[in-house]
Amino acid sequence: MNALDQTATHTDAANGNEVDAVVSTSAAPAPVSAFGSPMVAALEGAWAAIQARHSQVPAAVIVVGPGSGGGSGLKLGHFAAMRWQHVAAAREGIGPLPEVFVGGEGLARGPAEVLATLLHEAAHALAHVREVKDTSRQGRWHNAKFKALAEELGIAVTKDPRLGWSPTSIPDTTKAEYAQVIEELRRALRTHRSVEVASGGKTTSKATPAAVCGCGRKVRVSRSVLAEGAIVCGNCEAEFVILDLDDDQDDDS
């Protein structure tokens, strides 16, 4: 994916927020703003590792941005086909590139779960390449064809009454296969985005689901309390994040 690396600003159609694909770096001791580049590079490396194991998964532009604040649940990830044009498209015959969006808040869940999100979106990418209709209801309902693709890529999915075969987890066998990738993500994912609070002090989702940390522990906490400051797991040292998902690891894949 190195040939496709670029710095760009993208506006997420779901909520109108700008998304930075790559954050500028510094050669000196890195300021906070310099964490973005290794973070995105690690996500790109993880996508390349998925491609290496599954040759039909296409190259994609990875973007990181806000997954909250859009009036729905927390967006962990999203695949969108044919969103980007390469500068050498006409000269070298490079077609439109898909986009893989990763919600910055979801990075708090830990490297293995972030990889699970990428594998989930890779299943959607594979469906696009194979011209398989893997979702319905504007992308919210994940059907049995998506389940088959997800399992082909090494993730486990369970059936949700609203979303179908969308809730995703990563089995130990897949963690072992991608152990080096997970370690690279662990080293690179040093920052994550805070969950946005809607105007009036209320968060964007009405329910109060469990907040989950990187190792899968759950606590019940009100959204207003969580918005006041991070609650950190004593085991994995990751923040607890409320995963009130509208879909795909997103709401309109």
C-alpha cells in the first residue's frame, strides 16, 4: 500500500466531520500531532497483511476520524467502494480506490479488536469485488453471505436481531496468525479519540449499554459519567468505550 500513501482531508458523509487520512510528522522528538502517521501506517500495514493472505481483498485508502457525534451509535469502521482517485489514474490506468474508515474512538479497544474491525471491513470489500450482496436495509442488515465471507477471513460473527451477522470478534487462531500485525498495532496505537457528547450535554445514543475495554471486560456506566473523563481497565490499561453500534462496525456499509 506504500504506493498509495498520501496526506488528505476527507469529509465523512455521515456526519460532515473532516477526517485526516494522514497526520504530518516531525523529525525531532515527536509532538502529539506526530502520532497520527505511525498510527495510520500501522493500519495500512494491517490491511496489507490481510491482502497478503486474501489476494482478492483490494487496495484501499485508510482514513481515521470521528466515529461519534453523528446522532447514531459509535462507528467503528466502514467500507465504501470507489471513493478515491489516484493522481496517476489516467496515466497508469489505476481505477477508483475504495475507502476503509476507522473510527478513532474504537482504537481504545486494543489492537486485536482494531484488527477485527479491519477484517470486518475486508469482508465487505471482498463482497464488493465478488459482486456479492452481503447487506440490505441500507447496509444495516448483514446476511448469511456476509457471515460466510467473515468466516473466510478468520473472524467470528454472531446474529443480532437488528443488524444480522454483524457483531464481530476475533478468535484465538486468527490472533495467532496475525500476531506480528497485532504487535505492530499495539506499538503504534498510542492515542485514540474521545467520544463526542451531543449539544446539551447528552451523548448521541439513547440507551446505556455496557462499556467495553480492550480485553473484553464490561462495566455499566452512564454516558454522562463516561464523558466527564476516561475510565481505564486495570488489566489492559485501555479505556472503557461504549459500543452502541448501529451496524457494521458502522451504520451504513
